Amino acid sequence: MTIYHRTEYPDQLSPAAFDRYLALGWYRMRQHVFTCSHLFDFNEESELTGLRRVWWMRFSINQILQHSSHHKLKKINNGFRVVMGPHETISTAEEILYAAYRQSIDFDGYPTLQDALHSGEAAATIYKSHCIAVYDGEKLIALGIFDLGEKSASSQIHCYDPAYASYSLGKYLILLTLDQLKSMGHDWYYPGYVFAGNPKMNYKLFVGKEAAEYFDPETGEWQAFVEDLLDDEPYSEELILQVSEKMFGRTRA
């Protein structure tokens, strides 16, 4: 079994180069790119205590079917105003929206939108980013930011006003993104990963399992999605100790 975590820091990234990274199971993190086969759990003593398998996902945009759930979601959000375009700077309204969203989630998130996209004060970006903003009147209630390659794109940030949680705005942003990408002639949509044994990220599959693929690190190829990937994948204490020593140079006392 292959276990890895890699990071690269390109000074610039053309759309074609971004396509290549995505096609190899890499993903954006702030102003660099990374890939991994697992996430690592550590205790307060910085000891590795567990592994969580992740499967990188992508969808063939032209194979996505128009499901009834898609139509229903678009219908209930039809009264909101949608604005799309390049994303070059972070507005005060976007930071306020992200702060409200972050307070409502039950998982780790970056402290600010600026930190999530640029890491600290740096303003320049190596990505070709676009955004979808959803308004209720003049109030910004949802924001989605995605990065473009030549024929591929990946979602980076989705956030929404928790007062509008019943509208499933996160999923709505994905549908809007897909519509936009299809109109631009893109072929692949990369939403990130799903966990084995943890349903937290499974919402991404609502796009349509018929068009879903996962990256197989053993072959370096994309394969048709299968439900078994979501099953729990336990690891022995011996393997965890081996990974801790090999990857982090740490052994337990």
C-alpha cells in the first residue's frame, strides 16, 4: 500500500500545468499544490495515532446527468441573484461571510478567507481564479471560488450564511460552477477528496456517481467510482508505528 504526502511550491502555474497537476491527483493549498494518500492524526505529544485514507475525486462534466435533486435545488434558489466572474481581490463582505460560516461549521477551517487563499498578507496568486457570488437582494449569502486550467477546474472555497442553511447553498454553488464550466468548454471538475469510513465529504457525490472517478495511487490512473471506497479502512498499530518512523522520524517512548 502506498502512503505519501507531497508538496510543491511553483513560482507560477499556467492553466496547462494546473491541468497536469490535477490529473495526477494534486490539489491547491493556498499558493502551493499538494497531494496525499492519507491524512494523519496526532495526539498532544505529536505522536502519530491514526491514518485516514482519502480518495481524490473528479467528475466528467459532459457525463453528468440532470438529476431531479439538481432541478429541485436550482428551483428553491431561483429567487436569489447570481454574479460570476474573475476573482482577484477579497472584499470585506466576503471576509464577513466567511467568518459567519466558519463559526457554524464543526470541522477545522482557516481563520480568514485571506489565509485560506493566500496564507497571511500575500496578495498575488499563481492561479486563475473565478468566483460565484449569490445575493439575497444586496446581501451576499454564498460564495464559491474555483480555479481554472485549460480543460479542468477545481473548487477551492465554498461558504454561505448559516442563516440560509436550509437552502443547501454549498451544493447549489457546485451546480452553478458546473454549469459555468460546461459553458466554457471544460471537461473535468475536481471537488477534492472523500474519506474512507467518514461520510463528511460524501455530499460531493450528489453531483452524480455515474460521472465520478477516483485517483488510484497504486496505478497512477483514474478509475470509475465504486461504493466500496467509502468503507472504513482500519490500520494496525504496527503499520502506524512504521509510518511514523519512516515519514516523520518519530518513535514512541
